[in-house]
Amino acid sequence: MNRKIVVIIAAVIALTGCDDFLEKPPVDQLTDETYWTSEDNVRSFSWGFYTAYFSGYGSGYTWGDFFSGQSLNDDFAPSSPSQFRRTVPTNAGSYWSFAWVRKANIYLQRIQTVPMDEEAIAHWSGVARFFRAMEYHDLVKQFGDVPYYDHEVDETNEADLYRPRDPREFVMDRVLEDLEFAAANVRLDDGSPGLSVDKDVVLAFMSRIMLYEGTWQKYQEGNTEKAQTYLAASKWAANELIQSGRYSLGNYREVFTSLNLAGNSEVIIFRHYEPGLITHALNSYNNMEPQTGVSKDAVETYLASDGLPITLSPLYQGDQGITNVMANRDGRIYETLVSTELRLNGIQSNYSTSGYATHKFLNEAIKDEPEGSSNLNYTDSPVMRFGEVLMNYAEAAAELATVGGPAFTQADLDQSINVLRDRPGIQMPHLMMMGDAPVVSGVVYDDPQRDPAVPSMIWEIRRERRIELIMEGFRLDDLQRWAKYEYTDTQDNSDINRGAWIDRAEYPDLQSSVVLSDGETGYIIPATAETSQRRFNDPKVYLDPVPLDQITLYAEHGVTLDQNPGWEE
């Protein structure tokens, strides 16, 4: 089918919603009986899930999961940092919603009625269960315990409607079952390559979801048995993709700036954009507008080109001046950040709050065209790429070894992180290991900046993940599952509220509102007001509260809906 037609149909289905599709027959009297009659219709219905789970660069002026300059993490230095949630919402709205669970369950049940062969029913059942797993992962990540439904809810069944929250581990066991079924039954090839859910998509997301839950169970729950189960599943799924040989790494930045990702050897699934049909604004933000800048903390995470942390490398030239900062660094820094200049308020209109500007998502060929500005951008967005799968494997394998799984070995590094370091244009020294210590070019080292609570090899794996996936929407989730929200505290971790070092005398047009750490020289301080500082002082924020109206509604039907710890007041 012509890709433009696919985009239009998918957009229409997404706008109408699955419930409307089922419950409000259009003028041609489309009903359950008339719709669920062919595999083509089953396939068309699946597109309604895509924008919910594969948002890519978003659409219009939204950015989907990418960049997220104002989000809660330590990668960015905003002038007004986002704050942790402080109050319990009064109304649920879409905040506590099981609509997508219901849609997935309806989809799964209707598939069984369609006149298709057993292989097709198994494939599409796997797709439906994959989307159900995706939604429950999101719900559990947000709330912890949630009611679990594996069927369409009868609106007259009060016991079902007001089902108490099921334990997190019970729900995630069901998610694992769904993913295992999908991995076993979803076709290896189906639909347009890179634009449709296939077995590789399932495996890739399985590696992500199970890594999240395995590390949550280890660090947040202290449940090593469940951690082992989920981490083993993550490692297995990632390894299946690695061993398949179907994916390889090319130019790092092309993954994020291409006008068409079809055929890209790294991309497992992507979102395609078309001028005048569906567009976004992320290219523009990397080009023409003021940016929330990358923090000093994030910039200093990048290794020197000899593979050592900048605190240990003789190649590091210091942080006074962009030329020094960018000298002899991991090649990914040049693909991510503008390396030739600082962009300062009062000097450039497209300034950065930290002085460090990003061009990771900028397509240079269209930046001066109408389609390169405003919300008319049509660069394709990766949704899942092989680089993430390699990182998922490395971390899952290392963490699994700490909870009773197989030992973490050099072979694990060689098929994951060292593949990333061999990427064309990057070619960093391999990460080796001696016992539990990291080694580069025969030098055993331990980063002086390492969090002492994190073993040195796991620290280096987390560093590699941060660098490889920076600005792709993972950092807050990572800090959440590692129980490391304290990294986001702008007072305890002052380098996340600092940018580039500058001398005001060198920039006479610098905006007077730009504050430097040492008067007329020093590091840019983006958030200057005491009231704007972000503090982490209450672990309750690792999970969101249940809305008050839901607790009240349940109580009116004689059921207690428990609130999350710390939010009871």
C-alpha cells in the first residue's frame, strides 16, 4: 500500500480511537459483524495503537519522547527546572485510565472470530498481547500495583469494574507471558519493513521492558528472585536480535536526521513523516529556537578519546572554552552537540540555557527550507534502534550476574558495548575487564566521580548508556528504576545547574540576565532563583498517586482502592 495512504489511514484510526471504531458505527453501518471479516481489517485496526506507543518525534509542536529538555533528569540545565509531583490529583481524567488495556483486550477477543488460518490468528493475537504488555508496563511504571484485566470488561459487572489493585509482580508476570507469546508467534516479516510490528520489534521492546522491571525489582523492591527472572528475559530477547545478524550500526547522527529511515541497518521500527501530511517540530528546535541546554554534568560524562574518564585522561584539555571542551573526546559528543561554538543569550537568537547547543536531530539539508522550520519538519524518527538493544543487553547481563545469574564476561562486553564503540565514525577503545574492574588499553581505572554505591563496571555501563541514548527520553526512567532520583537535585548536584565556562569580557553583548558562578567569569547558572531549585527529598515520588476521585468512587461501591505509600495525606 502507498505509504502516504498508510499514514492517512493510521492518523484517522488514531483520531477516532478504537472504542469509537467499535461502538459508534459510521453511516455505512460498520459493526463488529461487518468489520471483523478479514486479515486486512485486523491489520488496519492495529494501526490505531501505533501513535500511542510509537510516537517518535510526535506531531505538530509536540516532541514525543525525544529531547524532553524540561523533563526531570540530570542531562539538561533548564532556567526553570521541572519539579517532582507535589499533590494528589483530584480527578482521574486520562491520568488513571485503562482505555488502552480495554482496546487491546477487545482487539484480542475479536481476532479469534475472524476467518483466518491458525498462523494468522496466532500472529495477530501476539500483536494484541504485545500492545497490552506495552500498556501495562506504562501503568506499572507510573503506579506500581494496578488492576489487571485480560478480557473486555462487562459494564454491568461491578466486581470487575471496581477490581482492587493487583500486586506489581503479578501484573509484570502477565506482561512477561504476553511478550513471550508474542515473541513466539508474531511473524518475522509482516507489512512494511520498519513500519510494522514484527518479531524483531517484540524482542527489542521485550529487552527494554524487562530490563526496566528487573532493575526496579533489584533496586526498589529488593526482590532478587523476580529481578533474575526479568533480567534473564531482557538478556535473552536482546541476544536473539544480536545473534540474528539482521542489524548493524552505521553513522550515529543519520539515525536521527534522515528524511527516510527505510532500509537503515540500525533501525528496527521508525515513524515516517510526509510533508503536508504528518510533520513535527524537533528539527526546528535544533536549529532556530532557544534551547534548554545540556548540563555540565552530562557533557563531562563523555569519555576522552583514549577511553578514560576526563578526570583521569591526559588528553583532556579542560573546560575553559568550547575548543578545549571538545578536544579529544568520544566521537558521539560531536554528533550530539555543536562543537564549534557556544550559543549564548544576547549573542545568538537560538541560544542555549547552558551555552552548549545540540544538533543531534538537525537535518542540515533542509534547515533553511520551509520544511526545516516551524512544525513542518519531516525527518523520520527512530522508535527502536539496535544501539539501544546493545545497551539493554550489556546492562541486563551485568545486573543478572549480581542476582544469581551467569557471570558477566568479556564476551558480553564484546557483543554489546564494544560493538557500539566500533561504530563508524566513533571507534573508541574497547572496554575490557579485569575481575570486576574496567580496563581500557591495558589501564585499570576507577572513575573518581563514580557514585560509591554503584560498582565500577556497572557505573561504566550506565555511563555508556547515558552517552549512547542521550536526549532520547530514557534518562528519567533509568534514574527511577535505579532508585537514583537524587542525581536530579540541583543543590546536591550543582553541575546539573551549570553550563559552559565563559569570561563575560569576551562576550560584550551577553545578556545581563546570564549569571556566572564566579562573578564576571565562571560557569553559566541557568536556574538562579532559590524557588526554582529542584530538590529530591521524598521517595514517594518514585510512583504517582492514585487520583482521589477513584478512591472515593471505589469506596462508594464498597471497595478499598489503596493509595501509594506517602501520598495518603
